[in-house]
Amino acid sequence: WLVIPYFLMVPFFCLLLCKIIEWKVSKPLLPFLKDVGVMSIEVYLLHGQFIVLTRTLTNEYGWSKPLVGAILITACFILCWYVHKFNTWIMDMLKTKKA
């Protein structure tokens, strides 16, 4: 019963945040946010591997955590963008063969 308020509040605040972004964010930023949302499944599936790599590089080799984190977050988004484009290409190819 303790989680019931969260089930009621989270959708409301997510929709409110979307409206605030729609009102306040400039037009050039909206396509970027759309692309991040579209490739969210790729980010979800690949970020775990990047977390393991970050822990390995920082704990075993003593590298700077903020620097390694920033580099690997950037690399994760770049790799996810290419994986998403590849998935889109495959799905488009399968749709044309099916039709």
C-alpha cells in the first residue's frame, strides 16, 4: 500500500515534465530529446556493459571516475545511435520483403 501514491503521482509528473519541456525548451533541442527517447531500449540494453567497463577501469586501473564516466556515456550514446539506425534499417528491409 505504500507504493500506491507513487503509481498515482509518477504519470502526472511525467506528463507535467513533458509539458514544461514542450513550453520551455527551444525547438532545436526537441529533436535531440526525441532521438534519445527513440533509442532508449538500446541505451537500456547497452549501459550495463558500460557500467562494468567503468568500474573495471576506475577500480583496477585507478582512472578518474568523472572523466571515464563522461567518455563512456558519450560512447554509449554514439554506439546506441548506430545500433538504433541499424535496427531501423533491418526493420525497414523486413517490411519491404513482407509486402
